[in-house]
Amino acid sequence: MGSIHHTHTIPIDFDRAMYEQARKKAGGTDEQLFEDYFDEQYDMLQSLRPPIVGHFDLIRLLSDHRDTAFEGMNGVWNKMKRNLEYIASYGGLLEFNSAGLRKGLLEPYPCLPVTKMFLSMGGGFVLSDDSHGIEQIGTNYPRLLEYIQKTGAEKIHFAVRGCGDRIDNRFPSAGYSTIDTADLTVLPFWSKLP
């Protein structure tokens, strides 16, 4: 999975002090840092062409604009659109990541306008809780499911070993299959979550 957690070689999701260092190095504003982040992300995308792109808009986590969906930032939107188009062009998927909810964001990664844009390009999604320990497995999945239904995503992709219809030649034993969102919601898994 491809994702970046730094800009200008400074971690942007570790703590607010480091985020502010990265922002200062970018020129002093969230918008400038966001643009740099999506430029660095684009370089990563071109170099790696990851089958799954994680944490697409992680950059907003510690910013002053964490829940504003990049409002009024046309340059940032242009760069995000470029990145999403590139991901869609090679059949890459984005993750619906519930960790943003765990960390206090109003929406998971990616935020709703980014999700809608990627869906309009024919893009697909996988689920992730980004767990870093057993206590985080499935964290905020009920809220994530509500979000997925709100987005209008009709299908969710999942990895399958040795088969599937979305295979990256670099990973010959892994493929992807899909489940309709309507079918996903009735799986017993959801009734067992707190």
C-alpha cells in the first residue's frame, strides 16, 4: 500500500509541533503544505504505482483545516484531482480508513468531496481500520459503514489470495474481488461490533 507520512522530510502526522515545522518549511500556510504534500504524493504514485493508496488526505489531520474539505484551495484541488486521475488510470484503489475518525476527524480518509471525485472517475475503495494493535481492530467501523453509505459507493473491494479480477503483475498471488455495499451491510460482522 502506498502512503506518505511526511512532507519536506518532516513527519506531518506525529504531533502538532512537527506539523508546524513542515508547514513553515513549505512557506507558512496549510495550503502551501497541502500542495507540497500532494506533489510528493504524486511522485510516490508515479514511482510505485501502488495497488492501494492509503491515507490519501492524511495531511489534514493536524492542520488548521482538518474538517473543511480543502474549501477555497483551488491549487490543492487541482493537485488532488491530478493524483486521483493517475490512480484511476492504472486501476489503483483508495482505502476508506477509519483511523481518521479514531483521531478525531469528522470524516475518515478520504473526506467526502475527495471520495465523490474519485467515484466519478470510476475509482474503487477498500476498507481499513489502520489498526496498530488488537484494541484498534474494527475501531469506528459502524461509523465508517454509515460514511460509505453516504458516499454512494456501490462496491467495496477486498483482497483474495490467488485469484480475483484486479491483479497487479508484481503481486501474482494477490488479486481483488468486490462485494456490493448493500450485501456488505448485512454480513454478521457488523452486528458483532460494539
